[in-house]
Amino acid sequence: MNKRGLIYFQHYGAPPHSSREVRNFLNYRFPGRWIGRGGPHNWPARSSELSPLDCVWGWMKELVYSMKLVTRDALLGRILDAADRIRNSQRKLKRAIRAVHNRAAACVVAGGGIFENQL
């Protein structure tokens, strides 16, 4: 199995993401490998801690808003610069990946229930 066959698609349970058409597409594109309302793997209760980007958002916001921005172009430039810095920070990215794995493992141990207290 190639690496793409190991990818899981994850989305929040927003009603537009849960329509029959969307579920059918996800079942076709990610058979047995998507997480969300009505899918093969339900989104665990109170699981905002499972989003892989949760480990990066704080870092991104710190880089972007470290100084006051006055124009839209300045904001866009700062976002792009921050994305490059994050992309090139392999040590910190590995730490973020480890954090996501630890969160997922805690969720499994909790049987998909509340797990934040185990982190």
C-alpha cells in the first residue's frame, strides 16, 4: 500500500460536511479512512485537541502578530514568511507531529471520550 493509502481525512461535523453527497464522496475517496459525522470513524466528543494544526496555530499566530500590521499586504507577507519559517523548522515540526501522535494515542486509550486530562 502506498503512503496515500494510509492517509485519513478528518473534518468537523458541520452540517454541510455531513450531506449524503459528501459522505459518498469521502467513502469513495477515503474508503474506511475518514473521520467525521456519519463516517466510518466518528469525530470523538470534545476533540478539538485532535486537529494536527492545533500544534502549529499558536506558533503561526506568534510569528504573524509579533509586530503590529497596518495593511492587508503586510499581513499576507507576514503569513507567507511565517509559513516558510515553520516549513523549514524541522525540529519543531517533529515535535508537533509527536504531540499529535500523543493526543491520538490518549484518545484511543480513552475510547474516544474525554482525554485532554491525560495529556
